[in-house]
Amino acid sequence: KNQVEQSPQSLIILEGKNCTLQCNYTVSPFSNLRWYKQDTGRGPVSLTIMTFSENTKSNGRYTATLDADTKQSSLHITASQLSDSASYICVVSAYTGANNLFFGTGTRLTVIP
Amino acid sequence: EADIYQTPRYLVIGTGKKITLECSQTMGHDKMYWYQQDPGMELHLIHYSYGVNSTEKGDLSSESTVSRIRTEHFPLTLESARPSHTSQYLCASLPGTIYNSPLHFGNGTRLTVT
């Protein structure tokens, strides 16, 4: 069964600290993995995309990693800011099937001053 | 900011009412989607469309219908709202394929059925 699991479910950190969010998936055949950021009351916005051949990709203070062998991805946030408070959703796409996008339940990050 | 708009942002209605949630995008995207999102849960696909006059049901049966008469417009209709329909509804569009493009989401409609 195609599934995407994220951990932790929620996380509270102090402003300026780093954190890492995890995403494990069983989606097959794997196409790509995206991390989305969803601010409260808004729709999700794409942060990064990881394809099979990519191990690391950065977008400012966000760095995503992918291990296609173990089917794990992480999103590392450096020097967190209050504006990083949001839900972070891992979405994995498969190469086949009409409905081939699989969503994680998200990690709710709260950055406190 | 994505050019995809959803109205209303918030809606409170009584059981049995018929409602239509609006979604419009100005980017000319062929593919459009409706998702339902409950707190702490993953997004569930309700309906999708690959172009004008093309609509398909997703995994979640929500007793809703959609239409795609124009590329830019993809409304969702609930014929008879129930409290179980209380949720956040997100509309999204896709410019190309999921292999090279992210979903562009609207800001959602928060629906409460009393």
C-alpha cells in the first residue's frame, strides 16, 4: 500500500535553533518527493522537489535530503525564524495511476521567541 | 503567490442546504483538483479534472459534484450539506505534469455545517 508517514507530528523550537523533519514513504514506483509549507489559513506552497537521483537540495534555510534506497526524506531548517511556524507536508508522487499523489499528515512546527 | 482563488473563505450553513464552493485560476492550467483537509490529517482527493468537460472522482466519496465548463473555473457543489461535510476544502491546479510541476493551491474554504 502506498503510504507517506511524517514525524514528529508536532514540534516546538526556540527561534534561531535548527530542526529536522522526517518523511518515510512506501510509494512505488517512485517519481518524486516534494515538501510543502502550509501557513495557517493558507494553501500549501512548494518548497523543494527531490527526484530519484538527487540526494540533497537547498532552498535558502531549507535543505531537503532523499535516500531512495531506504525511502526516507528529511527537511532541515536552519536558524529558524518565527515565520517558519507552519505545517510542513511531504508529498510523494508515483509514476503510475490516475491518482498518483500521496500526502503525509504533516508536521506542525511552532517557533517561539 | 499562486493565481488561484477560492470563495468564500469561510462558510457556515445549516444541514440540508445546497452550496457551491468556487475555484478559479488565471494561469491557464489544464489540471485542477479538489482536496478535503481535516486537522492533523492528510489531504484527501475529492475530484479532479484534466481539462474542459473532463471530471473524475477521487478516493474520497463526499457526495459532491464538480463541473469544468471553462478551463479557469472548477466549482464544487454539495447538493445537501451535512455536519460530516464540515472541513477545509482546498482547490489546486497543475501547469504540466506532477513529474515536473508543483501543485498551486488556493487558500481554501473553511466550511461548517450546523
